[in-house]
Amino acid sequence: MEYIIEMLGITKEFPGIKANDNVTVQLKKGEIHALLGENGAGKSTLMSILFGMYQPDKGVIRKNGQEVKITNPNDANRLGIGMVHQHFKLVHNFTVLENIILGVEDTKYGKLEMSAAREKVLKLSEMYGLMIDPDAYIQDITVGMQQRVEILKMLYRDNEILILDEPTAVLTPQEIDELINIMRNLADEGKSILFITHKLNEIKSVADRCTVLRKGQTIATVNVADADKEQLSEMMVGRKVKLQVEKEKSNPGNPVLKVENLSVKGRTEGKNSVNNVLFEVRAGEIVCIAGIDGNGQTELVEAITGLKDSIQGKIILNGKDITKMPIRRRTLSGIGHIPEDRHKHGLVLEYTVEENMVLQSYFEPRFQKFGFLRFDSIKEYAKGLISQYDVRSGMGEKTVVRSMSGGNQQKAIIAREIDRNPDLLIAVQPTRGLDVGANEYIHKKIVEHRDSGKAVLLVSLELDEVLNVSDRILVIYEGELVADIPADEANAQELGLYMSGSKRREQ
């Protein structure tokens, strides 16, 4: 069998951790091959080796049967290998076209020659159904469109092997369907695709074969048609995983959060991103705000947590008006916040795990005396949370957070916020980018928090999560709440109609 790419016996160690341990992956021409594994299983490291960002300690890479050395991404590009990273590498104040040609520009008499490039980009865009506007600025287009720009960058360079790292982590359900079609078109045209994921639905719907990694080792390579989701998840996690959330019916108590006629200014003049929103969350219930990204969820949460001012309305927590309260006082009044962007608002990336674990509480007497931090207490506290929440890292509580996998960064935030036992836990996309094992764990923790008589406000783009975890679902569309449905009466199709604005339910 002729493989276009073979990675044979790849081993790569970092201080305190063996990221890849004798891993083998073989990609056929024209196939879509999934790499499945938990957070920290070594998937991104392996693909970074193929793209020349790391050098393997052992093992060989072959292209079309010939051994190749890939010492940097330029070598990879010359071999026709392209990669779309999980966090896109785009220049925000450049246009789509400028981003695509960056690094391989044509010049004439010292000036940029754009017309041939524009023609090629438009042709590729049409051929693969990518539908982009070459003159739009990156900062003005959706995340789904930015991803298409990354794919066009690879096609423009005539790459034939495309690596996609967690390509759907930031997309809406509709954009995921569109991306799956694009991937199929690419494979039909003879491109070979390696994609990293831990979403079993996607593997079943688009991949031909799948290689499962666990703790840095190859577990198996299977034909996707022959394996069901339960088998795949067991291979990935090493135990049986419950794909349904187990929970009793909720028994709501008094309102913990009341939001009354709240409006928040939009980014552009004359339009509010949150408009006259009214709802409450009671003790002992999980209320989920569902919607397509960019419909005001972010601004609504920022107003409740104090990151953004509202222009009208009230926010009441446990009967107290907190609308004008500073952030720390809100936090201490009983709000826990798992933010949407873990890098921007959840962690200080250059700090260690133990320092991040006390960001909300370092000023408490148990962690400081006369203004001096008590490092022993902080260390013990962090060690307890690391073991309780299974936060994996190379050097335990001393690990710098930047070097951890996304899933383990997320677990650290969740440990910190839930351990403070807030009356209201606001969880925004708590499982974004996490594997089924971690999802199961985090959902269990959220349900336990509800069962201890606390209120949970969940914001999610994942319909499975919305339907599985919530007790009540509020749908937000263009900054307004368009539906309030008990979770046991909701289904994905109906929610999709509310989310796209084609249906409203008067409250």
C-alpha cells in the first residue's frame, strides 16, 4: 500500500513529560484521517513535528516512501504540507487576500503584484465552496470565515497534505456542517487530510480512518465505519464513558440571579448587543443561554460579571442590586465565572498553576499574612485541587500554565471557580476544546454544584451540551431572548430555528 505520509516510531520528550512515545501514523492519498485522543495525548505535538515546528527525538517521516527531514515549516511547505493551527495565525488589520499571500508575495519593481494572486484566490474559493471576500479585513469577519482563510492559505501554496488542528473548536453547528462539506470537497479533489479532534460525531461523519492516541502512545488505527462512538471513546480514555449526562430532575428554590430589562451597548454605534433582556436563575437549577456565536451572549455575561457596563436595567444577586458594583465585590458576593476565552480572561499564562489557582482568593487570610503571600499554604491548596480535578502537567503545581494543553488549562479554571462554592456559577463554554472524558467530568461537577442548592448559568454553542446539561433553555438571537423552554421539551431542530431567528416564542 502506497502511503503519501508515514510517521514511524516517533518519540518526543519535553521536561517531565513524554508527549509522543513510539507513535506511528500512516496517511493514504485522498483520505480524511482523524487523530483522536484526550487533551494532552500528544496529538498536537505529533502534527507540529510533521509541520517542522519540533524535531522528533526518534523515528522517521516518509513522503511517498522516501525518507524526508522537516526542520522547519518552510521545509514542510516545500513538501506540500500545510497546517491550520487551533489558534489561527492571521494578521487582524490585513485583508483576507493580504493574509493569504503573506510570505509568498509576488513583486514587480519593488511593488506588490496582487492581480494574479486575487484571481487564483477567487478561483480556489469558488472551486472548494469557500465563499470569501478577498477585501474584507480579518477583524471584521466571523471565526468560521477566518478558518476558511487559513484553509485558502494552504491551497494557495498548493499544499496537498492538509493538517487541521481541532478545526471545529470555535465553530457553530451550522459552520461545522459547512466545514465538513469543504473537507469532503478537498478529499474528492485528491487532497489528503489529517485532522485532530476529540469530537466523536465529527469523526463518524467525515473521517475514513482514525488513529487513537492515549498518553502519548498509539492505541489503534481503525476504519471509522467499523467502530461505534462508544468503542472510540473507550479506546481514547481507557475506560467506558457515559455519553449522556446523569442527573435528577431539578427542584428550583428562590431566585439567585435576576436580570431586569438589561441593555448593553454594541460595538457599533446605534445598535445594542443586548436589548431589554429579562430572566432569572433560581437556586438548584441550570439555565442555559443557547445561541449562535455573536448574538450578545458575550456582552450579557460581561455585564453580569462586571467586565462591561450596562446602559439600562438591573442585575440582582441574592436580592442585592449589584449593577454598579466593582468586579471583586461581585465575585465575593457569590459569583464564580468560567470565562469564554481562557487565555484572555481565565488565566495569567506566564504564572504557575499554583499562582493561577489563587487569583480570586490570594488576599484571604489563609493565603497571606500582613500582605505577604503564604507560599506553603498556596502550594498545598493547589496540590489538592490538581489531584481532585486531575489537572495534568509536566511539573505539577510549579508548571507554567502556558505550557499545558488547552484541556488542562480549562480544568484548572474550573477547579478554582467551583472550589470557591459560589451561589451563582456562570460557565461560558466550559467544555470548549475538551475530550469526552473531561466533558463527562465537568458536566458531573456542574450538576453536583446545582444539586448542592446553587444556581448555574451555562452559556454554550454545543447543542448536545445545551440539551444534555440544562434544566431550562433560553435562546438568544440578536441580543434578545426569543425562547424560554424546559430542557425536556426541547429538541435540536427547534432550537436551531430559534437560534437562526426564524422562529420566536413569546414569553
